[in-house]
Amino acid sequence: TSAPTSANSAVATAATAIVNIASLVTNDPSLGDGTPLGLIQDAAVVIDGDRVVWVGESSKAPATDNRVDAGGRAVIPGFVDSHSHLVFAGDRTAEFNARMSGQPYKAGGIRTTVAATRAATDAELSANVARYLHEALRQGTTTFETKSGYGLTVEDEARALRIAAEHTDEVTYLGAHIVSPDYADDPAAYVELVTGEMLDACAPYARWVDVFCEKGAFDGDQARAILTAGRAKGLHPRVHANQLTHGPGVQLAVELDAASADHCTHLTDADVDALASGSTVATLLPGAEFSTRAQWPNARRLLDAGVTVALSTDCNPGSSFTSSVPFCIALAVRDMGMTPDEAVWSATAGGAAALRRTDVGRLTAGSRADLTVLDAPSHVHLAYRPGVPLVSEVWRAGVRVV
Ligand code: NIG
Ligand code: FE
């Protein structure tokens, strides 16, 4: 991936200019209003092939053969959803119903989805991934990470990752989601499988290794063994950390320079300090707290400490069955102390940082031409008008796809 710069490139006349954009989020602070969003009013974006080649004021847009009038709508970078679990079958409606009648969320519900996923055909799983990816795309998501974790055998985990890799480049090996029910009496043997034969079978399809570090899943020592084994096979760590209870996940993530510590709901000051001192992104997943009626992660505390925050859906049938980044933005603004600007940054540039990508999550010369046109004059409307389908066009790699 080429490193984007804020200097505009030479523009071929065959390029396409999207003009008359009321406000454009570039996420380049050297542009526009100079805030982290690099907001340009009355803007244009010029696309050549799959790349952005020019951004600036609409009146200064270079001459191009193709012009698209945005009609005074807002444009933002396509959302980068850096955390989802899409390779699954079935759903957990009954569990959700029980929870909304007062039952607590338990990680053990994952077993229900494991059974359904193992029983599904490859074609069913692939169709499911495609369906939820399409759902996300219609809501403005142009980069999507997804994980295994509902197979928990060598064959089923490798199959999940092979299927995921047919749909996205951002694939994460989560053989360590919970201890497989087949190993309930011998968790150590399951960790051995996850760090040995299963890892060997899965590594070719994945970019990342993840572990659910939580009471009832994997403890700090097990998580460390799993992440370091993955790293030795060329996978980079990310961690489900401090979701349901306080634990060692966040500290471990920072120590291993994980790209991201995900959830970050139960944090001590030492956890916040660790995140602020390292380059591990804190990925907040408010869909999970919404759907489990849990306490919100405190985004304000993390931002005030200087931590890079990403906002993603965690789309999965158990704890967060939403593919909607706009919904997560609205929750983050309403309940987690984020400003609309911060939430939109976290769902675009923040997600890119959590995937260590510089080609997406921003709109400057050199970045991939992934953008979302909103039926609104400003990105603020994503939080101001919750639940309203504001995504009116989506462009991915220079092609209009919605
Ligand atoms: O991110 N935390 C672990 N994994 C998922 C939940 C998966 C499930 O309940 O099926 C999560 O919330
Ligand atoms: Fe998750």
C-alpha cells in the first residue's frame, strides 16, 4: 500500500471529480479546518482508478472528463470496521430475548453458535459472510475485518478463515475464542492445539491472531502463549481485552505491541496509562454493551489520556448483532463521551490505525478511493439523526458500489 501524502497528484483528464460536496472529512489535519478531521467546506474529491488523486475546494477542482455533483451532501471516508465475527451460522434470538428479560450475558453462549457453524456447509457460511458484508457496505463500511472462532477444530477454524479470506483481506485467527467444548476437561491441551496444529492450518489464510482474554475463556498466561505462537508464524496480535471483567488483556496487548486491544470496558488507571504509552489502539465496541446491557466503555477517559480510539461493530450473533457503524457512532456520542467529530474519526481513521493501514480511513491524494456520501450536509448528522439511513452512496476503490 502506498503512503498517502497531503500533496495533490497530477490529475489526468480521464479522472472523475465529485464536486459540490458541502463538507468533506479528509482525516488529514494539514487540510481544511486543521482539526483531526481536516474538514473542507464546499469541497471536491478527484478519483483516478482506485485512488484519490486530488482533494480541495470545489471551485479549484481540476478539469476532468467525468464530473459527479454531490448536490451539497457531506462526504466521509468509508468506515473501517476493524472487529467482527461473521463466519457463523444460525442466530441467538432466544438468548437475546432471555437477556432482555434479565438474564446476564455469558461467554458460554458462544457454544450455541459453534454447534450451528460446524453443522453448516461452506456455501452457507460463505453466503452468510456475503450477506452481512453487503449489509455493512450499504451502511458505509468499505473495509472490514472478520474472525474465525466458531469452529474450534483444526478443520473448522481453517475453513472459517479460508471462507473469510474470500471476502476480505483483514482476516483474524481466533481459535482461542473459548476452550472448545471437546476439550472442556483439558484446557491446556486445547491451548496446545491452538498454538500448534490449528495455527499451522490457519496461518496461511490470516493476517492477525486474536484471543478472548477473559474469565471463562483464556487467562493471561494462555493468552500470551497463543499470541506469541501466532506472532512466530507471522500473524500480528490483537486482543479481546477487559470486556466482561477487569483482567490482564490490555496490559498484555500493549506489552506485545498488539495492533488493538478490543472492548476496553473495564480499565484501571494503569491500563489507560499503558495504552497511552504504546501504539496499541483501543477499539471500543458499543454494540456489545448495548446488546448485553453492560456498562459503557469510557471513551472520554481514553481520549483525554491521549489513547488512539477506534470504533467498530463487533458484529456477531451473540453479543452485538449489528453491522451498523452509524449506530455505533450514535451510541458513542450519546453514552461514551465522544464528540461527533471524535466518533467519526474513530470509525474511519481509528479503524485504519487498529488495522495498521494508511491507505484507508482518510481521503487525501494517494489513499484508496473509499468514500461514503451522506444524505446530510455534515458528518455530525450521523449522531444527530440516529437510526436514520443517511448513507446514500458508497464508493469503494474508485467504483460506486451503493
Ligand atoms: O466480541 N468476546 C468474545 N466474543 C464476542 C462474543 C461472541 C459471542 O457471544 O458469540 C464479542 O463480544
Ligand atoms: Fe469480538
